Amino acid sequence: MARSHGISAIRFVKARGFSLLELMVALAILAIVATSVYSRGGDAAVQLHGLERRTLGHWVMLNHLTKIRLEQRGKDTPIRLSSLRERKILGDRVWEVDTEIRQTTHPWVRRVELVVYLIDDGVEVGPVDRITAFVGRY
């Protein structure tokens, strides 16, 4: 016996897809997530730039303080009381270091206060960092 495959034997399956509303909700969620990820990436770049600037500024100050200590080494007189500003270059950037040397209660010990500024396109940015140290005879 031969079977006949008539029209009644074919079943039409209704295709089920996403509605327009479901697509709009999915796109809205995707846009919110993408915006959040993008802004977090920008925040991380700003934080990295700030950390780099503070680290280099701190190195400039420590180098300057070491120079002051080395100049004092072997001298029979204490460091002269003074206040000055010097320009330094480190990390392809220009820095200015304010140095203030003050008297303490001990005749051979001086209080050294350093403040560093970044010079960006001729404009002073900062203070980036500051440090207080004590320098003595030895």
C-alpha cells in the first residue's frame, strides 16, 4: 500500500522569536552595562595617571633631600637656614621643589620641609606631595 502524503500530513510549526519589547529591554540592559564598563575603564586610567604623578613627585623630593644630606656630610657647621625653589626634571616632566630649612631646639639639627609641584605647560599643578625631614650633623 502506498501512503499518500497530502497537505494534511504536513505540519506547520509556528516560528517563535523575540518580541520587539524583549529586544528593546535587552538593548537597554546592554547599553547600561557597556556605559558602566567604559566609565570604570576611564576611572582606572585617571587613577593610574595620578599614582604615576605622585610617585615621580615623591622621587623628586627624596632625591633632593638626599642631595641636601650629602652636601651636609663632613661639614663642621649646620645647614644654613634658608627658603628656596629649584627646578628639576624627572620622567620627562618638569618639577619645582620648595625647600624650607628651619631651626630646631638642637643646634645641629634642622627641620627640612619639601613641597613638590608639577609644571605642566608652564602652569604649576599641585602640590603633588610634601615631606618633612630632619637633617643633622652626621
